[in-house]
Amino acid sequence: MKKKLLVLDDEKSIVESLGRALNGLDIEIITCLEPEKALGLAKEHVPQVVITDLKMPKMDGLEVLARLKEFNANIQVIMITGHGTIDDAVNAMKRGAYDFIPKPFNKQEIIAVVNRAFEKTALLEENFLLKEKLRHTQSPSFEWGKNRAFKALIDRAAQAATSDATILILGESGTGKEVLAQYIFSNSTRALKPFITVNCAAIPENLMESELFGYKKGSFTGAYSDKKGRFQEANGGTIFLDEIGEMPLQLQSKLLRILQEGEVNPVGGQAQKVDVRIIAATNKNLRKLVEGGQFREDLFYRLNVIPLQIPPLRQRPEDLHSLISFFISKYCKKNKKSNLSLSADSLRLMENYSWPGNVRELENAIERAVILCLGHQITPEDLPDELSNGEGSGLQFNLGSGMTLEEIELTVIQNSLKKNHGDKARTAEELGISLRTIYRKLDAVAAHQEQGLARKAEAEE
């Protein structure tokens, strides 16, 4: 692609001087004397670098910078500043300008700054292309979806991606809510900025506030230094709040403040401005949680600006074959196997199965099949037993006499987890308990086991 540079200044002599200084470079130079016209030229010619004066009568350089960045975040904007406006130039750099050139100009300095700006644009574009390539190799492409409802969902997601609107992704466990969030992020104007994922159910309640919002040194015992929260880490980019229905009520008000005011309150600190796009997801019915007093109604409406409901896999059988082909190819490459085919009996089993764990369960089944397959074709013997036996109407547990209620609860959870291939969200939904309860029970078991090992080591000593 031809390198393009746009030069904007309300003084014709400055524009001509810059043109002469950069004439020897292999770039196309577009010049303009009016800011509004320059913005139109930028959209028409899409330059990688723009040089603009900071002080202009009709529109200053800071507004030009902001509007250019809205149009294309990769554009590198270099400010021209006269003596006495260095502070303004530094302020412009904080807002996203690449560099500034003081008056009077030094030809060699101008050339060096412009060359570095082009190099940065090229690097950003290369990183974006690599990220896109990685995304397409790791997740099934959405473009081939044949199911009408699913195609409509992806069209809506692609349209919403270009905005900064808050998005709420709804769907059963395993339908691909995080994959859809990544798709939205990759197609947004923030694609080159951070993408931070937070599982609200996996963070203990007593740690969630400091984990999300950070803390200041000395705010509590053990706070030996300032710590950024996930929202500060995501500043300028996107944060994905998975299992948002598990967020404690007392923290929901803080999240609401971020949505309303763009401010985050670190523990023990002052409010800080953050620019973060929020994508939330849940497999729960938030309206029912609102009715039950477990979720703030005002927060629900703030999150539910653009709701996206992912249909379960059983409702989109047209996409099953494509998903199977994608995952077979993916795991054959990962396990360094030649591409396997699927026997007719195996395909029939997969078509007749209801896939309660959705796409995640399908992916796990195929990964297992690829690993266990000894020939060139995946047979029913390579697939999980559930596909041959049907989904099953209940859980089978071995409960011994004399077990405590706590031991019985843990046995039920562990057996359900085994049945659901470790899917904690699916297990919680099946047992009618919160995901946080699953994590708490398993953490308690782990802690008990660690204490037992410690006691055993002490006894051996």
C-alpha cells in the first residue's frame, strides 16, 4: 500500500515548507489549509500519518486529533507547535498524538519523526492482521453459519461491534458467549487495545472489589503497593464480564457508576476516569434475578442496551457438520495427525444427540475422539459413552451409608461435574445451585487435602 501523508496548517507557507522538506521520501503528500476539509480528505485517502498545526482559528489540532482517531485509531498524528505551546503539545500526546515538531522546523528531525510514525502504523496493522489470523485459526468462523437465527445474531453482533454500546450476551452454558465477545472485540474500533476477561463466579466475594477496581497502598493489611484492577488494565479497550449474574449486590453499584460516569473507585483511593467498553454475559435469567432482589434493576437496563441471545446447538442442526469439520481439523493439527474422517455411524450418533453442553461439549467430544482414534476414521468407540447411551434422565451416584450431608453434597457435585466433563456452569444449572457454590465447595476440598498432606508430612518428620 502506498504511504500517504496528510499535512494540515492554516498557513500556506508552513504547508509548502513541510512539503519541500519531505519531498525526497517515497510517500504521497496531501496538503490542506482547512481542518474540516482535511477530515474529509482523510476519510477519502486514508493516510497512515497526519501532520497538523495545534493552533488554528476554526478548529484546533486537539479536535482534529480526536476526530481522526474516531475514524481510524491507527492513524499517527504529529502536532506542529510554536514556542510557548509545548505544554499543549505534551497534552496532545497524552490524548493520542504520536509526537510534535516545534517551530522553526529542522528538516532532518521532521524526516526522522515522520519515518518513525509510518513504522508504528505498519507495526499496528501487522499486529492486527496477526491477531485476526490467530482468531480465525483458534475459533470456528462465524461466516459459515447456516441457521437463520444464528446468522441474524452474527449480523447484529457485527453491526454492534462498530459502536461503543454495552452488550449483554445471553445463552446456555457452552454456547460460545466468550467466543462471541472476542468476535465483537476483534471487529471493533478497540481491536488493538486490551481485551480483559473476568469470570465473576470464579473470584471470591471478599477479593472481587480489589480485583476489579484495584486498591491503594495501605488501604488494608497486605496492601504494600498500589494495584491496578481489571478495569484500569482494560482502559482504552474492552472488558468481558462473564457470569455477570454472580456479581454480589454491593459491587453492582460500583459497576453502575462505571457505566454512568466512566469512573472507577479503587479500594482506599479516589475516583479515576476510565474509558472501557463493557461486554457482559450470563446463562441466567437476569429479569428473574431482578424480581428476586438479587440483581439491580438499573444495572440490568444499563447492561441490556444491545442483548444478543445465542441459540443452543440443538436449535441449529444446520451448523453441526461445519462445526464437526472445524474441530476435527483443529485437533488433528494440534495433535500432529493427518486429517481424520468421520464414520457414518459416528455422524449418526452425533446428529441424534441433543448436546446439552452445546458447542463446548461437541468440541470436547471431538478432541477426545481425535486423540483416541487409532485409524484414519473416527468410529463410535472413539466417542464419549453419552452419545451411544443418550443424554440420560438422571444422575447415578454411589452414596455410602454413614456419609455426612456435606460429603453427600460433594459427591453429587463431583459426579455431576464428571458427567458434564468438568463444565462447572452446566453443573450448577443442572443442580439448581449457584456457580459460586461449586467453586466454594471445591476450594474447601482442596484446602482440606492440603491440610491433610501437611499433617502427614509433619508426622513423617
